[in-house]
Amino acid sequence: MCQAIRDYGKENLNKGKSIGRNEGIIQTLIRQLKSKLGYLSKDTLTTIQSCTQEQLDSLTVHIFDIDSEKDILHYLQ
């Protein structure tokens, strides 16, 4: 029983770390995109904040190719 509790605790800890890591990536991407584009609409901000890990990776890889909010949406597809 104690092992099951430890495993449960580790699983939740790992989920928490992953969520925190994604939040950090999202905040960094938003800062970079705001710096590059000057402005991001509330819709675009909401879209970025609800991205999957794969979508965040795509934005990160293509950040230098993004010149508009339309480009952001393109790389999120």
C-alpha cells in the first residue's frame, strides 16, 4: 500500500512539473511574440495559452518565421 501511495505522489509531482514547464514556455513565447509583433490580440493570447505541447514546440521552432498573428495560427494547425 505504501508503494502505491509513493507511486501516486510521484505521478502527481511529474504532472505538476510538466504543467509548470508548459506555463513557462507559454509565457516566454508570448513575451517573444509581443516583442516581435508589437501586439497580440486577446484571441491569439487565449489560443497560445491553450496549446498542446506539440503546438508549443511548433511555435518555438518557427518563431523566427512568424511575422504576423496569421503566421502564429498557421503554425498551430
